[in-house]
Amino acid sequence: MASWAVKESKTCFPLRATAKFAVLDNKDSKGLSAPRKSSDLTSNKKIDSRKDTETSNSDLEAIVLSTLEAKGEISDSWTFAQDLGVDHQSLIGTFKSLLVDAYVIDEPLSFSYWTLTEEGSDVMNKGSLEFQVFSAVPESGLTMSELQNIVGESVSKIGLGQCMKLKWLKKSGDKIIRITSNVIDQTASYLKAVHNNDSNIPEEELKNLKKRKLVQQITRKSYRITKGPEFQPKRVRKMADFTKEMFGNKDEMPAGTHWSELTFKQVNLNAMGATVLGGNFHPLLKVRAEFRRILMNMGFEEMPTNKWVESSFWNFDALFQPQSHPARDAHDTFFMKDPHQANAVPEEYYEKVKDTHQTGGTTGSIGYGCVFKREEALKNLLRTHTTAISAQMLYRLANQSGGFTPKKYFSIDRVFRNEAMDATHLCEFHQVEGLVADRNLTLGNLIGTIKTFFEAIGITQLRFKPAYNPYTEPSMEIFGYHPDLKKWTEIGNSGMFRPEMLRPMGLPDDVRVIAWGLSLERPTMIKYRIENIRDLFGHKADLPRQRTAPVARF
């Protein structure tokens, strides 16, 4: 039985029920809150013998049906469960089972009442904070520090304000003195009234007590049960299927086991089966397919990005990102526990990258002047960007047989970052990246390539803003004008890879690499008018919306 229930509770009083037939006054023996006598029920001996014991579902069904046969209704399932000494939810399960076969009809009841919180019980016993403060102040008055020593800092802070609001106390110099000699602790009086089930408390006072978290309102839901159209004093189970045991010589079979003696559930032979839904592409895949088509039409070749786990060497060090960079901390990156380290990296290239970090190597740079640690470089992680793959592709391009040849590469795949999740950020997302490696490229080539791509996806108004990236110089943030939001929005990042990244790979001195990237989620959200990224990707994704999303065309 729930601890806040009903008729014997001394910390609650009844309100008005929502059902029109219920009378909820404790003094009315016909109301929902009034106790019922065992003589009001049939099968009294059965009921009494089941007090404080587990009652089986079949026994409950028999008691419910016999009660309905004798009285015609069960006026309140809550009080009925109490009289039986059974859990209310178990009784509701029995009702629902009978409801399926139309043995009963249920009518919802709702019964609300107020009860004291733990703080409210404490205030009822000790008095309100304002009354405690008033009682602590003698006729001669006292200082604030003296008051805090008596009642405590928190009580004095809240209670003193109430006392002054009620004009019980006032400040006179550095002292707090009484204005009146006798006060009534109305708050404690109202709480005692709640405790004693007094229903004459003004509604405004109850709201005030609730606002102060001294009382809480509880709604108890139950049912009124009456006979249904298929009611019988004893339940006859309907069979769902024919079995071979039901067929045979009726005269040789036990009574009630032949199919002709059984009742079967109705079957609608004309009902159509459930519609079988075909597969569908996720909106991200639809936008990804469109981006791939656009980039391939621009002459780009897709990079193999199906390896999500990378070493810190390729993810950070090869990009000339210092080992002390904040992005390499555990609160920004997911590091692998097992396997903890990569098996190997190209040793000759590793030494060049190490020298570049420490002294600048042969690039003309001064490097970072740091101690380059091998154990840091070999740490495995979930890649934070697909630029780790770009570095590997450029390294292969520099060391391929026949020497360097110009290339255009792109990738669209998943990356991972240890970020706080909100409406626009997830711990994993998809990055779109493109790069062009050729001789004597300039910033103008980068801007032209970016404009060509974004115009193909329908973003024609672009702006560029100088930015900083560890592995590109110069670097630019890309802003596009959002026609729905009527403002400029950041849509990507770009830059030219630094010599400190390219020269250790072995690329010729006149080779430049321009690169740019953006997330796949942001243009997808704009395309399909999705405000929260969690509705697009993850366990909270809106599946019906995904199923009906149109093909992406820009």
C-alpha cells in the first residue's frame, strides 16, 4: 500500500474529485475517502483470509466478479484494494484483463489532496522561520550576530525578512527589536490544519505553502467498475487458436476440452496485414550523396576514411600541432584504452616531424622549441578530424613512384570530439573536407574553389574572415548569408597548409596545398529545417521524419 494513501493518513486532507459522482469529504461515509466496511462486500471470509497475503489473479477475478454480481458496481478501486489487502496495481491489472473481454466497464476517478513535506513537518513542530526569529528576540532586542548565534545564519536571513514584512520586528541602530509583543504563527497553524485533514484552509494559503515547499499536492487515480455487456459471474477463457488436442472423439475426451465446447476469440478474416515499410536513406546520407556528386563533378577524388582510430602522430603531430596543444587533452579528445598505442609510424618521416616540432627542421621555421615525446605521438584516439587522412594521402603523394603529381581529394566521414552535447553539438559528427595539391597555388585559388563548391549547394553570398589554425597559414573562416535567419552564419573553415607540415613529407618546395572543411550536419539541418541536431542524429532521432525526408537537391 502506498505510504500517502487515503483514509488513515493524518498528513493529508481531501479536495474535490474530478468524477461527478464522487463525494470526497472524510465525514461522508459514501465518499471515496471514507473507509468501507467488510460487510459491504461479498465473500467476506475469503477477503479476510487474504489480508496481508498475496492474492492470485484468478482469485481476484473471482472476487471482482462476485462483488459485481452482488452489488452491481465497485465504486472505487482504491478502497476496494485496501479492503482486500492487495496492491492497487495488481487489482487494476485484473480489471484491465476483464475489460478486454468486455466483462466490465471502467470509469476513471481522480482524487487530490495535500500533504506535508519533510520541511513542512519540521516547521509544524518547531514553528515557522519568522516565528523562530521572533521568539529569539527578547524585549530588550539583540544584534544580528547574536541572532545568528541563536537560530543560525540561514534561519535568521529568511525569517528576519518575513518578520519585518509582517511588522513583528524592526531595526533600531545595530539592534533588532520587537514592534509587538504577541504574534500568531499562522504558517504553523495552517500546517497543523493540513496535518489534521482540515478542509477549510483558504486556497491562496495553500498555494503560498506550496510555493514555500512546505506542502505538496498529490493526485490519486483509481476507477469505478461496473458490469460490461459480456458480464458473467464466472469467467470463461476464450481460446485464441485451434490445437490438435481439441480435435478427436468428443465422447472419449474430458468434458470441456472438445473444440465445440470452447469459446474462441473473434477473428476478422477480412483485415489487411500491416503495411510493410521499405528501407529509407537517412537525411545525412541524402545530403552526403549530393555533396559527393558535386565534388566529383569538380574533379575531386574520394579519400579512404573508413578507419576511425588514428594515432596522435597522424591526427596531430603530422599536422604541426604541438604536443602541448589544449585539443590534445582528455577533455577534448577520446583516447583509446586498448590498444593504447599504435604499433609503428614511418620512422624516417617521424624523425623529420620531430625535428620540425623541436627546431623547425629545414623549413626555415623555429618550431615550437619543445621536447617531442614518442609515447605522446603513439597514443591511439578516435580521430578528431578527417585531416588525419589528408596528411596520410599527402605523404603517399610525396613518396609515390614517379614523383609528385597534382591531386584533388575530398572526404565525408565521421569524427569524434569530447564536447558537451546541446541542440547544435554532439560528441560525434560528420566532416566534409576538400584539398587541392598543386604547384604555386595562391589564396585566390582557395577562395575560388570554395565559392564554386558553395554556389553548387545554393549558398551564393560568402564572406571570409582571417582566423588561426595550427596547421594552416593563412587561415580563413567562411561565412554564408542565411536567408531564413536573415544573418551571416559561420559555415566552414579553410586555409593553406603550412610548410612545417608539407616539407617533412617530402613535397617539393613549390607545391602548395589549399584545404577547406565544414560539418555535414549543419547544411542538412538547414536543408530540412531541423532546429535540434539530436532530432537528426542519435537515439532521439525522429524516425518518421527521416522516412519522409525528400531527396536532397541543391
